[in-house]
Amino acid sequence: DGAIIVLDEAHNVEDTLRSVGSGQFKEFELIEMIALLNSHAMKYVPSSDKDDDDKELHEKMPVAAHCLLILIESVVKYLRKSKTRFEKNEGANGVTKATNEYQKFKCPDNKEWEVSYFGPFGNGSGGKPVGCHNFFREINFENPCTNTHSSKQHQTSCVDTYTSQVEIFETFISSSRREASQQNSTLADRIVTFMNTICNAYRLSEHYYISSVVSANGNLDFATGNEDQINTYGQVNRFRKKPKSIVQNPRPIEQDQLVSNRICNLKS
């Protein structure tokens, strides 16, 4: 009682608290998540030398990985749709604006342009704030691929379904962390962070905002077609980060059917 708490840099408290529940996830990272989840969804092998708990965990893991994979794929599809919309928009909020801004101000390569925004502004029916809820409709969040509930139950329990699958995934990864590479362990942690963040945003959508942004892949010289720009001394004007390429092939459609069959077998 009577204690006084003094906060240094107190004006940063709001931003700090906001960042705790926030996250930024880029397309390349999400694709790496998909590749890791796909490998776990496809490699279930029954084993007689495991105890009952361990065997049950190994049986559940492909189902959990497949469920998370489908959701993250939906997010990637939405990001790509946003990117296409940005590239085809030659108006005030599209690629023309970005190109002109770069050519005029030479903005840094990590400059981001917002394409879509779902936030705590605007109200739905009955004046209830909708926040970022419409984003979850875009990615079909309320229909987890496990398909174990009726449609009405499905919508109210989707977060519980995702949460339970994340717990299975996290438990499995923790039990096999010694065998995993450092890169895969870090990526697995990011998958858990992504799922926890997106589930919290769904629960409290009126308090969250979700936006999709685009930035140059590598450098803006390449993105604007000026990659051969040379200065008067015959040298490249500045260091330019090379564009990344996606080496992971898309998943064959047949894999969804294979995993779906396995899910049915595991539940029978």
C-alpha cells in the first residue's frame, strides 16, 4: 500500500504492450512454415516400440500439422491476392504510386505500402464493432479442416480446434527438438507464435487490426526496372539486396486427399 511506481520512458508503454500481442509474418516465412508442416503431415509411421502416450501423439501429429497447414495456406493465398491487386492498381494506392514515390524520394528498400486494412473502425449489425473480423471471413478461418463439428458448433469452436491442434504440434516438436535442426526449431516456434497471435485476434477482433502490405523483393531498383542504373564513375549507385526466389514447389493436390484419408483412418 502507498507504493509509487515510476516508469521510465512511460510514453512507450502503450506501444510496448501493443507489440506483445502483435506479429509480422511475411510470405516467404509463411511458405517455409507450410513446407515444414507438410513434411510432418505426410510422415506418420506407426511404431510398435513407442509407449501408448508417445504413439498417440505421433498419430495425432499429421492431423494437427495438416489443420495448421491449410489455415496458413489460406493466409498466403490472401496475401498473393492482395499483391496482385496492388500490381494491377495503377491509381493512387497501387504500383504506380509506389514507383513514383521511389523515383522521387529514393525511399529505402524495406519501404512498405498498405494494400488492405481490417481494423477496429466501423460497426456491424446492432452497432457492434467488427474490428478485423472480416479478415477471418476472407481466409475461411471458421472452418478448420478437421471437420468434427456441425456448422453452428464449428463456428463457435474453431479457436478451440486450432488451439488443440497447436498444443499437439508444440508438444510433438518439444519431444523431438533434439532431432530437429536449429532452423526447423525456430520455424516451429514461429508457427506457434503465428497461431497464438491469429487466434487471439479472432477472439478479440474488435481490439485488433490486420493489414496486408507489400514491399520490394530484394531491392526497389529491381522492382522498378532500374537494376542497371550506374553512376558517373561506372559503379552501381548503392548496395542492392538480391531478390529471393521460392524454391519450394507447390503441394500436389493429391496430398490433401491422402492426408484426409489418413485423418479418417485415425478417427475410426
